[in-house]
Amino acid sequence: MRIAVIGAGVIGTTTAWYLARHGHEVTVVDRAAEPAEETSHANGALLHASHAEPWNAPGVLWDLLRWIGREDSPLLLRPGSLPSMAGWGLRFLRYSGQRHFDRSTRVNAQLAVHSLRLLRELRRETGIRYDDAQQGIIKIFRDQASLDKALHASHLMDAMGVRHSVLDARGTVALEPALADVAHELSGSIHYPDDESGDAHLFTLKLADLARARGVDFQMKTSVQRLVREGHRITGLETDAGPVTADAYVLAAGSLAAPLARPLGLKLPIYPVKGYSITLPCGSWAGAPVIPLIDDANKVVFTPLGERLRMAGTAEFTGFDLSLNRVRAESVLRQVLKTLPSLEPHAERSQLTPWCGLRPMSADGVPILGDSGITNLYLNCGPGHLGWTFACGLGSLLADHISGAATALPLAPLAAGRF
Ligand SMILES: Cc1cc2nc3c(=O)[nH]c(=O)nc-3n(C[C@H](O)[C@H](O)[C@H](O)COP(=O)(O)OP(=O)(O)OC[C@H]3O[C@@H](n4cnc5c(N)ncnc54)[C@H](O)[C@@H]3O)c2cc1C
């Protein structure tokens, strides 16, 4: 079959890879010059099945209200964006009940575990490397209540195969000596030994090259303006470089999947949630952390990536605005310094690379995958804060589904029809 994939982020590129392995003739269309130029470019770099819980946890409304309009808060709701997010926002809150939260956590954890298994297979099969590390991840806590809350989610995920162990402050520092300065503040940590890390941008570029070698055509600098629908089928893509036609189409356009699908009559509940990262060369810093860390209280992650340290965090509800706000970028660094004060002399401001991107967040925090309701249009969108973690799993499941093969996991919990 000839298949056109819209979007060359980590999701579209992995989908193209698995479709090509099924023998399809694949074209990937993207408006950027290179793959992974948007949200997949400089994310937190964590492959974390352990973080499978959606962001709309019970109590999220209180957090949103508490931080409303505060530029330095980890979660920022700009009052001006409220009209554009009304429908999505109400659903986001509705899904924050305990029952939905537990269900979504289980679905995501199962998908993430499957995805990491496929990623390991891909590494074995192709030798692909992307500043990857397989050291697990440590999540640190500064109060017992937060640790207990995280343990509730960890127990749910344990049943899905996400192993964890609880450490006290001393055990935490023994595992990651870079935390010695804040040992007295820690109530403990959770170590997830099977989690991994790696540069999603590098991975996507390399996988795109491997896909090209299998015949996948990447049609870059091509913006899709409209999907042309005739009756129950898509008959082509209207792009600024002329029409693109195929037998089937995959929508993997990140946060822009929703506006692209809307004229077709498809309402995808996906909202862009902006986040920031800062990357710092740290080759000469002997005390740099070696294991990726999630700081629960300050809502930041820091991930060693080869000779660099990637720090990421913040969630901002501000529509499709991709302008880089220095205060928000600096706030990621400020939060990290609370845990890694010894970073300060190495955080030479001129060496820092700030970045921001839009997490394509579905209303229930679970990706949207599979049939769209239009016969030959398939969806792979809405992976939110976990798109890198889910990429191989989602790409492979969709390729199996389109090819008529049995899927390794049931697709019903991921289907658009659940909304
Ligand atoms: C600060 C931050 C930290 C994060 N940390 C992590 C993490 O640690 N672990 C994790 O698993 N996930 C993380 N994520 C989430 C992850 O980065 C995303 O879920 C993932 O990158 C989404 O990939 P995607 O391919 O769907 O979207 P994108 O990478 O945005 O790709 C979509 C592509 O579609 C193209 N496109 C859109 N519209 C059109 C059009 N009309 N015509 C042509 N092309 C079009 C775009 O150019 C783009 O290349 C983080 C995100 C952020 C912002």
C-alpha cells in the first residue's frame, strides 16, 4: 500500500519505520527542513514507563488555581488562553477523577513497557545510538505525602511490569552522589531500574536515515494545508508543494493534528501544553549527575546526555504560542539549582541552549491511536508528556493495525472513539 504520514517528529518517523518494515511504500510529509524540528527536538530525554500517570491527577484543579498567572510556577495557566481551551479543559478536569486516573495510568504503563521493549529490539537490530543510557531513573521527594502519592501510582504500574524500589535519603545519595548537597531535604526517592534516557532528536534523525535506506521518502519543507475528503475517504493532501496522494494517510502532526482534522469533522481533544528545556555542555564537571533525575516537588527533570545535561520542565497553557520566554526558561534552571547547587559555577549562561515545545496533550492523558472514522485515515497523536517514551510502541501498533496483522496490545483503550 502507498501510505502518506503527516509529520516527521519522533511519532511520524517511528510509524514510517514500522510501516516500511511491513513492506509499504511510505512518504513522510513535513513542513520543517529536517525531522524532529518541533516537539521532538529537545525534550526531557526520558524514556520513562515509570512516569505513565497522566497529568490530570486528582487535585490538578487546585494546582492550576494556585499557580494561575504566576510566571515562575511549574504549571502556568494564562487567563487569555481560557477561551481556546474551554472544551478541552473541562474534559481534562473531568478525567482527573481517581477512577479515570487509575485506568489511564494502567493503559499508559502497559504501552510504555511495550514501547521500551521494542526500542531495545530496535537497538539490537539496527545498532542505533542516540546518547542513550540504560541506568534507570530516580524520582526524588521532599515530603512523605508526595512520596506516598507516587507510590500509589508505582504500585499500579508495578502490575504492568514497571519495577521500582524505594530508597531513603542515604540510599538515594549512594546511588547518585550528585544529590549529596540536598540529602537532608529528601524524604526519599523511588528508583525505576528499567527506565532509560536518550536524545529523541538524534534518534529521530538516525531512524529517518535508516528508514530512507528502506525506501521511505521524506518530503520535507512541505506544509500540508488540507486533507481532501470525498465521502468516507481521504483522496489526497493539498500542500504548498503540490498534491500528495496515497492509499492511506496517517496523521502524526503533533499538536497541529487537531486543527488539521477539524475541517474533516473530526474533533480531536488535543491541546498544546508548552514546556521548556535547557541544555548545557558539562564535559568538564566531575560532579555531574550520572543517572537521570525527576524532582517531584520542583517539577523538573535533569538528564545526562553524553557530554551534555538536559534540564526540562514547566507546563504552560498558552495556545500555540511558541515564543521563547526567558523567565520560563530561567525558571527551569532555577528549579534545578535547588537540587544541584554545585551546578551553579558550571552553568555559564552563554553556554546554555534554551528551547521550548508544545506537548500534544489529549484530554485524558492517553494517546489517540488507530482508526479515525474516515476509512483510510489513521491517527497517531496526542502522546502528551510521553511521546518519546511511547514512540516505538505507538508506531509499531499502528503499522500492525494498518497491515491487518494482530496487534501486541488491544487498541480499544487508545481509540479516538473513547471520547
Ligand atoms: C519540555 C518537554 C519535555 C518533554 N520531555 C519528555 C520526556 O522526557 N519523555 C517523553 O517521553 N516525552 C517528553 N516530552 C513529550 C514529547 O517530546 C512529545 O510527546 C513528542 O515529541 C511528540 O512527538 P510528535 O511526533 O507527536 O510531535 P512533533 O515532534 O511536534 O512532530 C510533529 C511534526 O508534524 C509537523 N507538522 C505539523 N503540522 C504540519 C503540517 N500542516 N504540514 C506538515 N507538517 C506538519 C511538524 O513540523 C512536526 O515535525 C516532552 C515535551 C516537552 C515540550
